[in-house]
Amino acid sequence: MKKVRLEIDFIEIKRKRRKWNLYMIIATDDPSGDSKTMITTVPGEAIKLRKMDGNRVDFESEGHGQTNGLIVLEQKMPSSHSLRVRIWLVQSRKNTRKAGEVLEELGSNMKKKDMEVVFMEAAKALGSVNPWIEISRNLIMMSGMVGTFLRNSDDRHLGFFNLDEHFTEEEIELGELDRFGKITSVGEAGWTWVIEDSTVSKKYLAEGKMQ
């Protein structure tokens, strides 16, 4: 049995703003196959990015062997060999912004829409020390709902990138896939898919640090 891990390698903002307080909202399918959506935020606290850094952050993971980036999720490889992952990059208007605050606001917003929202320990499903919330809607519908939440939030939605992936047999055997893509309207991101045997230790962290 194989498992797959997603790591964010870098984020680069192609604007002249001198400073940023950034975090990411991440949505993916429930690995249980129950047509639910899982959502979290990373990292644990807002990324502080300055013009002197070239408006770029490179992530270095901690505590998990040969990882290279900020660990977003880790799970068993689906039988379809496909994963859907969507990420929204957000500018926090607060100097300090913790993941838990954002998830509480998201959960409250979803409850108002009579949706089932369940806070759960991510380690039980999607490999991260951050909490996830489980939404009884599919990922496509969730994309619109996150957009609505951000429009109503004090924080500013900067851009979006789609990390959906279908792995070929050759890519699964290769074991590590580097990907790059544009963050709509604002910049670029790089990420890595790591595919390993499921016997590898499950001890890992979602928190990253800037190099």
C-alpha cells in the first residue's frame, strides 16, 4: 500500500508591497470516500513576509525524514490515484493570526448555512498537527463557499491555486514529483508530491519554518 504526502515548497508574491502576513486555507476530499470536504489552514501562525526577502518564502519541514517543504497532508493513496486539493492564499489584516481563529470563523459561517461541521484531529485522517473541519458538501461546492467566507472576512483573499493531481503508474514508481503553478493574480507557488510505502513512520509535523 502506498501513501502520498503533499509539501508546499515556496510561495512568491509578485507585487511591490513591503510586507505581508499570509496564511493558506486548504480544502480536500475526505479520504474516507464519504463525499465530504476537509478544510484547514496552514501554517499555525501567519507567515510574515517582507520586501527584503524578495517577497518569497521557502519552507523547510521539521521532524519527518527527508521532507523538503511545509507538510499539508498525508494519506493513503486513493484507489483512483487521484487527489483534489485547492488552496486560497490570504492576507491577514491582523499582525498575529492563528489557524484556530480562522477555523472557528469558518465553522461558525458554515453552521449558519445549516451545514454539518465537525472539528476533528487531523492526525486521524490527513496527517497534520493542525485541526481540520469536516463539511458535508463536496469540494466543488466548498470552493464557492470559501470564496463567500473570504469576501465577508476582514482578511483579504489574494489568490487561488489548484493542486489537483492524477498519478500515473510511472509517477507513483518515481516517488517524488515537483510541481509549479501560478497563484491567480498575485504570484507563484511550488509544491512536491511524495509517494512512499505506507510502512513509513507516521510521525510528522505540519508546521514549517522559513529558511
